[in-house]
Amino acid sequence: MKKRIFLSEPALVCCAGRNRFELYESCLSGFQGGFVMREFNNAEFPVGTIPGELPEPAAGAMRNGSPAGFPPGKYGGNTRIMRVIDCALEQLRPVVQKAVSMYGPKRVGVCFGSCDNGSEASYIAHNAFFKNCAASGGCGAPAGCAFPDDYSLRYQSASFAMMFITEKFGIKGPAFTIATACASGASAIMRGAELIKSGYCDAVIAGGADIVSQTVFTGFHALEAVSNSLTNPFSKNRKGINLGEGAAFFLLSSEKISDVELLGAGESCDAYHMTAPGIDGQGPANAMKAALLDAALDSEKIEYINLHGTGTDLNDKAESLAMKSVFKTDAPSSSTKPITGHTLGAAGALEAAICWMTLTEKKGLPAHCWDGVKDEQAPFLPAVKGNANKPSVCMSNSFAFGGCNVSLILGNNND
């Protein structure tokens, strides 16, 4: 018998809300006020920035007053990525502490998804390195060309943020960092479910986080993928993505900790190109078909789809072709990235959280913000059919660099 996986209330923070309720209301209204103009490469671009202060995690208080062993300071707990993660995780604290108490720390795991592991810390350290080098006369005085004494390469490791999560809650079970580009958050949920189904864990913290660092922006800008105006997914006039920062996490459990269940999950890897999707859309289509097969559902049972919908030319076209090949009719769907920004490694978990709220609150479907200009080369168009829709089954799509494609199906099961 297939082991059921339930998802706790989501814990999250992004430019459109500092908790699940604020985010859902932003999605219903189509709120795009979370974007601010930031200067990169001598030009300004809209970036989804979390408003207000993000407190530094208190290292000595992470485990109810006992020392956590996680380093504070500018490379550790004081970095923005750790503040973002901690802001979200504090919302998850009660249910995690209950799970650790119930199952023991060795039976609780962590699956953390992220794209930009450590570049924030390494950027600070490298700037100091070059400053020290210049002050000492350059390469003629190698003793002066050094990284700061308080910096270590461990700060930029892929596992560093994941270690923060385990230290925060005293978790001793399996812990992984997932780096499948912009599908990382969704991949983390899949891997977390597998840990429970395989018997390695009784509960798993799963989700993702990312910020918009200089390194990340420069990379996407070099690919000519960033728009200097608000993103416009599936429009003929689309120009690219708006980057955003954020974090989203669930506690997964085979116990019924909420009415929302992970009904199915599918993934594929078309490996067509390092950054571009396959032109026929078969990679994303295969992920959706695998998720439907895992959930034992026909496509017409899906009542809302949160699209990947980045607003780039190639991604939207590939997803459009994939949708047409999987769905016989145009199911209600939207991209919420014009509201949250593209939060990279957090996106898959954040958009699953939006589906969670859509299933439980039943106030309507998230808006699709665009200019409505149809692209004749994209046969599928997003369509949200009013606020009367109260879905019981949702799909969330995350398609990433390297052809890493993940589709999650969530259902509201209140039996």
C-alpha cells in the first residue's frame, strides 16, 4: 500500500508576503508592489525584495537557549540568506519541535533546495581579498594577498545553509542539499517524501531558499534572461524574468498533520542544453505525465496548475507546448512569478505553498498578471476562471536549467 505524505502548513517569506496568508492574498489580488528597482551593471531592474527588517538568528537561542554551534557573524548567521531562511523557519518551529519530540532527532530529516549556495559570503570575502592584495602592492607581495582570517571555504559550501537548519532544531537524521537549479525547492519536497516512504525518516523539513546576490544577477543578465520591466509570462511581448528572494518550507509526514497531501510527484531530465529547455517541450511534459501516473490521476482531474511561467522566450514556449500535449482542455492556470519574482531555489516550494493555500482557503485562484497579448507560437494560454473556483487537486510545475523538470500534485483530503 502506498504510504501517504501530508504537508504541514507552509512557512514562508517573500516580497509578496511574510507569511502564507499575506502571500495568498497578494496572489488573489495580483499585487505586484513587492518589487523595487535595484541597480546592477549600471542599469536598474525590478527585484522582488522582502520588505522590512530581517533579524539575525541568535546563535545561542537556536535550541531553546542551549548553544547551537553555528557561527554567527557576516559569513554565517548574519548573511541575508540565513536571515531569510530563519524568518521562514520560525513559522515552522512548533510543528518541527513536536515532530522531534515525538519521533526523536534521528528520525527527522532535512531536504534543502537552493541555487546560490554561498556566493553571498564568498563575494564579501573576495572583495576583502582584492582590497588586501591592492593595499600590499599586488602579486609582488603575496603575503598581503589573503582572505580575511575569519573566512573559511565552508561558508560557501552547498551544505552550509542545510547545516544551519539541522543546528537550529537539533536534527540528527538524513540531511541533504538539493541543487537542481530553479526546480530545487520542488526536488527537495520529492526527496523528502522518498525519505519517509523508504522508512529512513518519520518527518522531513523540505523546501528551499535563495536571495538575489550580485553573482546570481550577473549570471542571469549574461544570459540576457532578465527583464528591465515587470515580467510578462506567456505574452508575445515577454522580455525575461524578474528575480526575487524568498524561502518556503513544509514539514512532511506520513501522519495527517494537515488536510493537504502530496498525491504525486514526477521528474524528468531532458539534458537538451545547459540553460535552455528542449524546443519540443517533451521534458516538462514527461515530468507532468510522471506526476499524474504517480497520483493515479487523469489530467482532467487537475483543477488548477501553478505554471513555471518565467517570462523568458524559450521557457514559456516549451511549457506551452508541454501543457498542450498533457492537457486535453485548458485547465485553470496561472504563473505567480509576476507577484513573487523568480525565487530560484525557493520557487518550487513557494509555489507549492501557494497551491496549499489555494486548496485550504478556497477563496479563489491566483491571478495571472500579464498584458494579454497572445503569442501565436505558444499554443497554450494561462486562464484563471474567476474567484468561484474551489479546487481540490492542484499541480505545481518547476522547470530548470539542464532540463531538470519537476511536477508536484497536491490534494485536499479531509477524510
